[in-house]
Amino acid sequence: MVYKKTLFTWVCFFLLFGSFNSYSHAVYVSVCNVYEKKERSYFSFRIFKDDIYDALGLVGSTENLSKKEKEDVVRYIQKNFLVSVDGKVKGLVLDRFIFEGSDYTETANLVFILNEQLVNKTLKIRNTILFDVLEEQTNIIGVKIKNTRRTLTFNKNKKENWVQIK
């Protein structure tokens, strides 16, 4: 538990203070939260806009993003974030996609739905989001379902991880 608080503190420190003298952020991290509501499982992502733009070669403001470019972002996430439940590959369906923040702290916020519950199942994830463009990229997934509280970390050397949900 202490390491989670320490990691969170350092990430916040770098986000807040690490980039005052530049236009790019100091850490390369994306965050995904996995939770359930009713009969569905949700995968909620926050990814820095400039990083996803670099990955897809996009330019300009988010207000001027075309429908095709937004679809490209969604497809990129779906291609680089693969979910298996009890050994069966599952497709995630987009529920919401918005941008929040401004300038270099703007984030793409995407929520995907899996139309099943994960309790008493094994969730396996392959997460390679932004590894193709950022050498230092780290992806963090927080799973909070019923009695299961787990943080999974992904990087260039660890692209797959799993959790038994109880």
C-alpha cells in the first residue's frame, strides 16, 4: 500500500512541477481504472493528448479533431489494449470519449465497456499503449472490483499481466 501512495505522490510531483519550463510533461504514463457497475465492467483510460497525438501523427487542437481522427484514437487503444477473461479474448465497446484539461496537461479520456461481470474470473491484459513511440512509457491499471484491489504496471519489458478477481 505504501508503494502505491509513494508512486502516486511522485507522479503528481512530476506532473505539477516537472514541466514548468517546457511545453511537454515530465512523465510518460497512462492510467486505466477497471470497475463494475450493474452487469458491466468498465475500463476508464486517461492518456496525455500530446502522447496519443505523437503516436498517431495528429496535429492541432482537440476541438478540430475530425470524426475519422477520433476513430483512429479509439482503434489505436483497442489494438494496443487486449483483454482476455478466463482465456477468451473479449472486445471492448466505446462508451465515452472526451478531452479534458488544457495545453500540455490535456488528457484523452476514454471509457470502454465489457458487457459481463469479472467476479470469480481471471482477467488478463496485454497493454502496449504508446510503447511504439515512447521509450519511457509506463501504463498503470487499477482494478477495483468487489474484494479485489490490485495495481498492474506495464512497460516495454512487461506487456502482459493478469489478476484473479474474487
